[in-house]
Amino acid sequence: MSNSALGPQLNRRHFLKASVAVGGGLVVNLALGPDFSAAAADFAPNAFIRIDRKGLVTLVMPQVEMGQGIYTAQAMLLAEELEIALDDVKLEHAPLNEALYAHPMLGRQMTGGSTSIRAFWTPLRTAGATARTLLIQAAAKEWNVDPVTCRAEDGFVLDESGTRKLAYGELVDIAALLPVPAPEDVTLKSPEDFKLLGTSAKRLDTPGKINGSLNYGIDAFPDGTKIAAIAISPVLGGKPKSVNEQAALAINGVRQVVLTDEAVAVVGDHTGAAKKGLEAASIEWDDGPNAQVSSADIVRHLEQESQKPGAIARSEGDVTTALAGAAQRIDVVYQLPFLSHAAMEPMNCTVHVREDACELWVGTQNLSAAKLAAVTVTGLEPEKIIINNHIVGGGFGRRLEADGIAHAVKVAMHVDGPVKVIWSREEDIQHGYYRPYYYDRMSGGIDEQGNPVAWMHRVSGSSIFARIAPGAMQNGVDPDGVEGAAHPPYKLPAIQVEFNQVEPQGVLTSWWRGVGPSHNVFMVESFIDELAAAAEADPVEYRKRLLTENPRALRVLELAAEKADWGKPLSARQGRGVAVQFAFGSYLAMIADATVEADGVVRVTRIVTAVDCGLTVNPDTIAAQMEGGALYGLTAALYGAITLKDGRVEQSNFDNYLPLRIDEAPHVETHIIPSAEPPGGIGEVATSAVFPAVTNAIFSATGRRVRTLPVNPADLREA
Amino acid sequence: MAFSMQINGRTYTVDVDGDTPLLWVLRDLLGMTGTKFGCGQALCGACTVHVDGVATRSCVTPIESVVESQVTTIEALHTVAHGKALQDAWIELEVPQCGYCQSGQLMSAAALLEETPSPTDDDIDNAMWGNVCRCGTYQRIRAAIKRASA
């Protein structure tokens, strides 16, 4: 794969042409005008594949690579149907073009929600099959035979006997003139004929990641780039009050000081000068209306609001009566903190605002939002926005928001030539769009046999959909706010799930890896564990008895329990916890082993996952996502909390917003259940499951139930 | 003022304040962007380079302190003992996810193997503790170091 060869000029020329012919929607049966093939000199039957006369295959990646392995997976979907090997393909980032590259499920040009494979499984295979069909037709025409007698194999078309064969590059000119078949007229391969899909093909992005050659957004240096260090108001809604511009400008290498409504940027020849200048500027802030915001007040407000009934997400059976008649009743509150994403690549964006265009160099999960931000700030027409997207140095949802892009464009409006706006780690952690704080109330009842008779879950917290897509709200219920809560995998005779939208003052909220399920699966899997304990039942046996009508969930649970040695005795202060979930279209069971030291410090020593995510694309990528997803969630479970005082975020860098380090990392084992079901998502499932798996393990080790995260060792000290 | 230094076997001269961190000289002035910025406080290891063979956080290393030294960056890792073996192991075991921290991980790992050719788990923990990976690739990093050391 060639990352440096992502020639934006070439891409734009090519796709401008294509987009003229298309109109809207995700199109794989792009009709080629007579002048198109002549202009392009490539065979390009759709927006994802180009083949030149030398046979070089270029695959255009509609979804953004941020570590999840999607570039390899998308290339595999295309290559499988196109009948080529992955060795010599060239990958390109999709340019900004919503008509061609909008996500079929999300409607925008964005990557998130563990949806890439689910959304592109059929479109990309169809794109590959379309190209294959045309290449076969071209060869058949050349040989004057019936296309059904020919086949494609490893970059060639062969005739019936296999004696004649033509390389794809030799067929480009003929194929480009053939009418592109409609998707329904293209035959996809049968899964039993897959050669690539389902194999652990090597990732295509690895070589550039081990020698420093792969460029992330932060590595883009268009000619003449200056660097800006930025300080955004430490309190949301605040403004710069005084800035010592002269002191900043006196620093060697500083060129300019830029003030925007809510930030100060110092522009210099290099980041060292810009940062030094920013410090010298000794900025004072007018904190504005959120100057008094504190976490304690936010939680108090949530506590009060959570006592009021919420909007009904689901109601089946009579929960009130069932609770009243239960043999045992349990009422609990679970709390989850604000979380930062803290991706390794700090927020950054390089911008060149010209009179007639605004060009961006950035790694973003959301080109649609990036475009909108640039349009809003510059006032330019949308077609004047050029985005050079990059592989992302960690997304986790943070790069779905375009605030960093908006800040950068605001600065660039004042700068002659391209300017790279880099956030310090402190800015990155203190100016997040945080995972919301959740304050959930749950009530449950069990009968004499210990079986659940009533399940009540009231979610209280910020609604992300209410901000970004109010139309998605359903009678006051945020579907993300109750995802993973409204439909627990278990048989529950009476269930009521409510959503209470409570917005925190002075804090922005957004998607965080695992989204709704990474909040709700903690609540649901903690609470079912509490019911099992009340019933004096083994946590796995209890779940199994409630999953008899959910065979795929039952199977992952049984496999995880077997592989994790469930039931085998553990030493004192060691525990084993389980979680089961259906989320993102995949079934997952996770079992965590934890040791709780005498001082209350928790060490997670082993994690076993069993996953049924339907048909697999790349099993090693699935394993990698189980490992990484689990550690991302485990980090948050043990350490993650963003808190506020005097309107300011109290955490600032990796010494107080702690990352998990290598000595604390448990070994994660992945077991994949073979399945012919449609593919499910895998990028976030382990993140959701690990929170309760670990706290349930802590309960098993100590008898103490962790209902508020992050884990507080002081609560777990040996008595 | 002007500083000359040896980077990857070549001499470079830059005109900056003496307290300018090596990281920004490499990235912004010399175009060697393989070394990454992560935290600016030597808390994450993304910026790790070798200064006279020692793993060093370039984000807190003033340029004036390395004028007499040999600096090696990820771009020249293959020329360092164990460098190529580590890169091969990284590919073999599919270590990187987002990849952003991996330059620093590899530079720390190469310094470890130079010092301790057959590291124990504790050796790996000690040498790699300062390198943060938010994608959670630690178990593969550990396995790849062992593979490269074999």
C-alpha cells in the first residue's frame, strides 16, 4: 500500500468526473459517459475501484482507518469479489464526496458505531463483483466466447479450458466501454467459495507504521506550513480577557498572535516556538457563565432529576405490581463518570484558507462534519472545501466531532498560508466532548426460586442525539441512551426502561468507544449479577437459565465459561466475573479474572472472550479488537474520570488521567464461534463488556459490589 | 542560535533557541515526522528516540543537550542492532492498531534488546512501562519483543 501516494489532485479530478454522473446515494453502478474512460484512462466501474493499463488496482476506502483494521477489511471485501490478491493493491482515502461515499446506514461520510462492515459488506462486495463481471465480459468479447464460460482468478480472466488468459490491465480499455450492470444483475460469491474473507490476511497499513513513514494528519506539512499552539478558554463559554501579545512576539520564531472568540493561538516557525510564545502571552480569561460548575453539583442535579419518571423506552408487563409481589426486591444506583478519549494523536488540523477555497489536512472520522465546520467558519460554498483525510492516530469517537477543525479554521482565517493547529495534551484532555456522566436507578424483584419477576431501569444523563440529530429522539427517548438497556438478552417477564435527559452545565458530551452499550451493559450485567447473588445462584448458571430462548447468547456464554475454567477454585482475594451482551450486531461473553490486593488495588490478570459476530472478515483483526477494546474499557474502569471544579477540568495529562500500562495489561484470549449469520460489529463490543466483567470479578473476590466507576481501591481494602 | 547535530548518521544544522525540544526540531524543521508527539511531558513515550543508544523522550530533550550526541530516530531503526528483527516481529504478530505510539514502542524495545538481548517479562515491563498505547496492543508488543529476541 502506498500512503504517500494519496494524490489529492488526481483523486479530485477523477471523482469530480464521477460525481457529475452520479447524483446521490451510495452508487456502485456508476454509468460511464463516453468521454469518461478516455479522460481517466483507467477502468473505474464504480467509486471504489480503479484499474490502470498496467494492471495496478487502486481501492478507495470509504471508511476511515483508526486502528480497527478497516482498510484491510474493506480491501478484502473488494478483492474477494474482484478476484485479486491483496499484495499489490494501492489504497486511497476517499475524498470528501458524500454522494459517493456516504455511509449507507448513517447517511453521512463518517466512521463509527462499529458499523463499517455491517454497512459495507454488500456494497463493497457488489463493487468488486461488478468490476469482475465487466472484466470477464471484456475478455469474452476479445475471445468471442460466451462470458459464462470464462472465469476470473488472481488478476486474470481465463477461458473455459484455462489455456487463454488475459491480465486485468490488458482488459481495461474494453471493459471501460461496457455498460455497467445493475447491482441486482451482479452475482456475489457464495461464502463457501471465499478465499480471502474469513482469513487472517496481513494488515495493509502495518508496514508504514513500523518505520515512521506513514503520515497521520499531524504529519502533513504542505509547503510553507506554520505551527500554531492554541489555548482554548479553560471554562466552556469563556473568552480571552487579556493577552500579552508583545511578550509572545518577542519569542524567537514566533510570527503572529491570533485571537478568536474563545481561544488564543500563537503562530510560529515550529511548535517549540509557538508553545513558548503561548506561555509568554500570559493569557487571562473571562470565565463567563460556567465559572462555578463543579462535578459535585452536576451529580447532585442528576441525583435529583433521576427521581422523576423518565420517557418510556420499553414497558412490558406490570413492573410495579411484580415488584410489590416479589420474594426479594433490590434497589440500586449505578454511576459512570465523564470520560475523555485521550487518543495518542492529540487533536490537530492543518488549514490553508485561500480566497476561493479552504483546504484541510486532518485525520477525521467524520468528513461531513468537518466540511460543515469549514463552511460555517469561512462562509465558503461546500464545494470549496477540500479535505485531505489521513489515517487516524486513535479516534474512539473523539474525531466524530469537528470542534478541533472549527478552531483551526478560525485561526487559519487570520494566517497567510497553511497553518497547523496542534493541541497540547492538556488542551486535548481539558477540552473534550466527554462520555456523559450517567446516574442510573435500577430495581428488580425475584421470586422464591430466584427467578427475576420485575426489572426496572431508569437511565439519567446527557443525550447526544438530542444535540446532533434531534429527529432521532423517540418521544423523549434517546435510542443511544437506552441501547443495551432496553433489550437485555435475558428472559424478563416484566420490564420497564426509561430515559431521563439531564444535561450537565458547562460540559460538552459525545460518543465514546462503545457508545450506549458501554454505559448500559455495565448496568445490566452488574444488576443481573446482583440478582444472581440474591438468588444465591452461580452467576454463569443463573444467566444460562435466563438465556434458554437466546441460543447465540447462550453459546458464547458456554464457550467463554469453558475456556475460562469457570467454576475452578481461586485463591483468596481472587475473583472471576462474567458479562454477556448482544450489541453492535454481535454476541459476546467475557470472563475476567481479578486479584484484589490487601490495599484494594485491583489487578486484572486474564480476560477470556467468546464472540459470535456472524461471518468473519479477518479473525486476527477480531482478536486484536477484543484485546484493544477490552483494555480501553479496563483503563476507564480502573482509572477513568473527568471531574470539574470552578468550571475547569481537573485532569490534564497522562499523570492524572491514567492510561493502562504494559505491566497492568492482562492477557486477552479470543474465541470466535463459526457462524453463517450476517456480520456484526467488533470494534467496541469488548469495551462495553469489560466494565461489568471486572466489577463482577471484584465482587467474586471481595463480596463488595462496585456500583460507581472508576473503581476506588479505598472501598476494597481488606477489612 | 545555530546548533549542529548528528541524526541518523548525517549532520544537520538548525537555528533555534537552545531549549527547543528535539522533537520539534525533528518534526517541524527537519521533516522527520516518524517521531510522534503525544504528551509533551515524557509521560507517554510516543516521542522516543535514541541518544547515543539510550531511549530518550525527545519532547523534553533540549536541542542544546544533544549537539555532541548521535541521535537515532525511527526512520533509521533498521540500521540499529535488533531494529530489523523487531520490525519483522511487529509485522509478523500484527502489533500496531492505530500505530501512532509504535515508533516510540519500537525505539524503546530496540534499546531494551541492546541492553538485555533475552529479556524477561519483568525486563519488558520495566523498559516499556513509559510507552503508552491507547489501542491496547501491549500483549502483542510483549510477544513481538520475545520473538525478536529469540
